Amino acid sequence: MKYSNKKVLVCGMGKSGVSAAKLLLRHGAFVMLTDTKNSPDIDANLLKSDRISTYFGKNPDDIVSEFDMIVISPGISVYSPFVDIARKVGVPVVGEIEIASMVCKAPIIGITGTNGKTTTVSMVGDIMRNFANSSCVVGNIGVPFCDEAESIDSNAFALAEISSFQLETISKFRPKISAVLNMTEDHLNRHITMENYIAAKERIFENQQSSDFCVLNYDNEITRGMAAKTKAQVIFFSKEPMKSGIFVKNDAICIEWGDYGDEIIKCADLPILGTHSIENAMAAAAIAAAADVPIDIISNSLKAFKAVEHRQEFVRELRGVRFYNDSKATNVDSAIIGIAAMSRPTILIGGGQGKGQEFDGLISVFKSKVKSFIIIGEATQQLVDACQAQGFTGYQAATDMQDAIEIAISQAERGDCILLSPACASMDMFDSFEHRGKVFKDIVNKLQ
């Protein structure tokens, strides 16, 4: 789509909205910025343009029909009244990912799934930078795609972590390589049903063709079934040996696909915790193989990989107690993975803002791993109820992160670990999961 002289309404002045507005301005659009806040925090230089106008402090229900296109931020529901009005009058509603992909000349690698996205994207980012130095990691991992879309070399790769919220607002977005890592319950407060959530994730490959590639987890029943729904060439990964794909055999990650047929890396040589890390590494290897990366680059990159911040991140050891920050675990399944990665008796700090999920599955894994559970946030009563239903009595509510850490320390013994793995969103007490993890680390690092 040509953006020159188009009238575009950009809704939501977070990072992605501001980034989209700047890109549209560079391409000659007339942009109106809107946000429900009366005075959103925006770069003052952006407001100086004579092609920028604002509509702050209210929803844009009455003005959407005046525009050629509407761009909404991922935090804005596609069920919002103004979105429904726009669609009824024929105004296209898209997201920042769609805008960026239309101007990006580099092939796109798009990665989604319930858990493991950030780690897998980071792994692939390391591999691709070692293969094509100018490759760039963008998307839900922290850097808006629109910030980098025009500058990525056509011979490199644009590697994007993409959430279900972002996929709800694509139209022509077509990655050269897509990946759906796994599917478990998450974001049901937004998507309402699991079927809606799955449908949103499946959009990542809806525009792909037979010349494209789609990486899927064979061990997850839902993602395995997606193979029948995509036109792209499917590459499976699995913890069990396979005739074709990426798999584990003799405690090593191996590949049998196309011209590839070799061992990639011993599982013991992966420098990060947990069996889930093997899955992430297999997915990363499959994506890299689809991009024709030599095996030695894949292997060496995985061996050198360092853990992602806020994902089972070792913080420090104090008096024989290790502290781990797993703030990125914003759903039950991800927290279970974090708990499973711990090799010591664990005091768990969890809770926050619920996302429409049940917590019984989380509490059920405590018996063999978790000696104590310190609970914070809006979901406290729901988590207490789940503990009682599962017969787990070692729980205690805390007022905030400082209080939770102090309680955990009072209960810890030499040889234990204290793990922040919330199983909940962060927005009840923090700006983001990154902010939550930073607060945890700051408190822990100040301990005497």
C-alpha cells in the first residue's frame, strides 16, 4: 500500500503506535494520533510536524470514517466499538507489524507460540547475525518493527517475535519463514475462547505460499494439526526421533531434512537450563535450516547462547541460596516450565494479574519441586483457592515484591533457590514483566 497523502488514524501511543506514526510520516501520510490518555508521553519532535494532528482523552468512535486506514496498538482489543465501526464503513484496521512488513525489503522470519518465543527469537537472532551480519531482531521482543523495517538489508533477515494480539491485525503480512512453537491456554481474558486464540496464532502462516516454510512443534497436538492448514513447506521438530525434521536422538539435537543430515549439538552443550530449552534450540535450528544456514554456524551459535533476561535468569547466590528471575513467565504453562528447570528445592514467588486461566495445573506440580509459595497481586485469592483445592498448605500472601522476597529469605535454607515465576501478567503492580523482573533483581542485588 502507498501511504503518501493517505489519512491515517494511529490509536495507542505506546512504543509500537509511535513507531508506526513515524514510519507513516516518512512515507508522506497525514497522521492523527489518538489515545485515551489526555497527555500521553510522546516525543515532542513528532508533534511538530505539520502532517500530525491529535485526538487525545477519548475514544475515536465518532471520527473513524474520516480516514483511509486505522492502525491500532496490540493493547487495543479488536472488539473495541470504534474498530467495529471502522470495519462496517470499510476502513481497514491493521497493526504496526502489517505497516512495517509492507515497506521491509528483507525476508521476514515470524515466530509465535504460547511459550518460548523470546528465547527462540534470541537464539535465531544470534544464528542469523553470525550468518548474515545485518539481520535484525524486532517485534514483541522490544524493538518495534517500524523502527527498523526500512533499514534492514534485503540480503539479511528481519526476525520478528509476534504475539497473538499483533496477528489479529495483519492483512497481507507474509513471512518467508514462520514458526508456531507450542499452544497452551493463555490470554483467554482477551480471546475469550481457546479456539479464538488458536485462530489468531494460525494467522502467521495464512498468506504463506508453497515457496515459504513453516516450523511446527510435532509434540504439541495443536501445532501438529496446523500442518494441514498451511500452504508452506512444513518442518517439524520433536523430542523423539523422526525420519524428517529436527529431533533428539542419543541425547543430541539432530537434523534430517533436505540436504541436511547430521548432529547439530549435544543437549548437554546447551548453556541454558531446562528441557524446554532443548525445544527452543530445535525450533531455532529448524528456522535456521530453512534459511540455508550451515550447520557449523547453527551449532556454534547455540553453544555460545546466553540466557535471555527475565527468563530463568540467574541473579545471584547469597548464603547458599540462588535467586532466579523468570518474570517473563506470564502464564501457567510457562511458570511450570520455569519450576521444572530448577534443580534445587524451590521457594516460588508468583501471582499478579490473572488472564482467565485456571491455576490448578500450576499447584499440582508443587509437591515434588516447590517447598513454599509466596503470592502477590490481584490473583492472590484465586491462587489461594487453587492451593487449598490441591491440598498445598505451604502458601503465604505478601503485600508487594519487597515483602515477598523478605518472606522467601526467612524461609530459605542453604541449597534452596528463590524463583520469581509469576504465572500471571504484571499490569496490576508493574508497568510490564520487564519492570517486574527489574524490581525483583534490584531488591535481590541490594541484599546484604
